[in-house]
Amino acid sequence: MSKHTHHFLLAILMSLFLIACNGKGNDKEITLVMAEVNPEGTISAEMDKAFKEKVEELSEGKIKIDLYFGGTLGDEESVMKILMQSHGSIHLERISTFNLPSRGCEKSALLIIPYTFSSRSHFWNFANSELARTILDEPYEKNIGIKGLFYGEEGTRNFFSTKEIKGIEDFSGLKLRVTDSVMKSLAEGFNATPVSISFGDLYGALQTGSADAADQPLANYLGNKFHQVAPYMILDGHTLGITEVVISSECWDSLSEKQQNILFEAGKYAGEVCRKISQEREENARAQLVKEGAKFTEITDLSSWQKACEGIISDTAKADSLLYQKILHLTK
């Protein structure tokens, strides 16, 4: 989509939805605009749809959500800027938790430390705990301009590349796409060269050689067709693809308590939908990727990978070491 078309669409949205998120304390019919960078059919897109449908059901149609997929409204960064504007034309966005630490969300950084979650069950124990709310509320409490509503996940994140990677030593010299300071440190620990590339530009960057490698969960790797330009994946499982749905602080403050509770309740429902489909999608995605020519490398010993991350783990956990230890112990 051209930049001119993109700006024109946002101008239309601004005029159509200026009445949304007005009038705190009433339960008038409102329409909220929600952005999703992934295409329809992906895990996050299905979670978004479940959220939209449950919000509209619980509100008896008084809260409507206009949901846009495939980066129609812009990439995560540009949408985030709109969310934080006064009277922004977008109100909700599904984002990667990886993008929050750079905005001052130190507690969110704990969730992207390599090897924090030992399993999906471990993560969902956290996502359904009071510790999750503590972290989701952090950007709101810091007046960053957004508030976290609920968590989701897109599966285990693995590295993929245009060149075959059989071990950690093969990262040396590769241009590795990173999204935050933790991933930047991880790239440097692997002797790779960190490069900052937006999600929307990643396919082209891999195609042209501006990037040699990146990381994604299996379902996203398939859904965004990255295997067509970078067919090698090593199953290191360094983190989970943790995501969350956020709302602009201005919009949140304008909602009545009843409306806010509807969003929370719908978020719980959408999280459960995400949990149920994520494992199945990951298994199906791997089978399909093999059929389409992707090459996988298994890892039987993670010790060298974990050793390369020791400094990252120690430095990042300092933000709130007590909270991090509590997260680590939510395995049951």
C-alpha cells in the first residue's frame, strides 16, 4: 500500500471514529478501531477475532470493534504512535511484548528473557495470574499512553535464516534482525550483527540480503511466507512469541467501569482461545513447512546457547529480580 493511500485511509478513520471513546460514565454505542499486523488466519488474528466477537456479545452490540488485518493501518510502531496521540484514530492494537521495553516498560522485559518459560503451561500459569496484571498495567501507570488488556502467545520463537544454521557458531557474521535491547544483546552474544528492521519490511530485507536471519514462531513463519526467502530454521526455542492487546490510555479513561469490565472479560476469553489453538497450529505449521521445503535443525543440547545468554539474563532480570523469580516459579 502506498504512503499516500495509507495516510488517506487514516484520515477517513479519523473522521469516522472521532466520536469513539468519548463521554466517560455513559454506555452509549461506540466503535473502536483495532489494528493487527498479521494477516487473517494467523494465531493472533484468530485471537483478535475472538476478542471482537466476545466484546460485541457481552455489550449486546453497544461496543463494536472494527478490526483491520495485515498491517492495513500501518506497522506496529506507526500504529503505536497513533494510539498514544490525543484523539487518535486507532484505539486498540495487538502488539509483540518485545516492543515494550524500549518504551520504558522494564517489567515487560522480564518476559522476553531467553529461557524464562519452560513450557506453554508455565507461560499460561503466568498469564492468568496477578503477576500478569502487574506487568500489563506498567505502561498505564508510567503514563506511556497505553494500557495492556490481556496476553496471548504465538508459539515458541526459533531462528530462521537464508543460510543453513546448524549451531550457535553459524551465527557469526550474520545480519540478525532484532526488535529490542534484549535481542540486540543476544545477537551480539552469538557474534551476529544486529539490524533493526520493521516487521512489514522483513520479508523484503531477507530477500535482498539486508538481513540474513530473524526469529518467529512456526505459525507466523509459515503465515507470513518467510520460508520462501529464508528456508532454514533451527529449533532453539529461546523464547515464546508473547503478545498482548493494548488500548490507548485516553480511550480507556473515557470508558465506563462496565465497559472496561467487558473488555477485561472478553480478553480472558480470547486468551483461552489463543491457548487452545496455538499448540495445534504450531504442529500443523511444521508439517506444512516441511512439505513446502523448509529445512529444520533440531538441538539436543542447549547448554552453549544458555551460556551465551547468561549476561543477558542477569542484566535484564535486575529490573525487578523478585518479580522475575516469582515468574520462574509459576511452573505448577
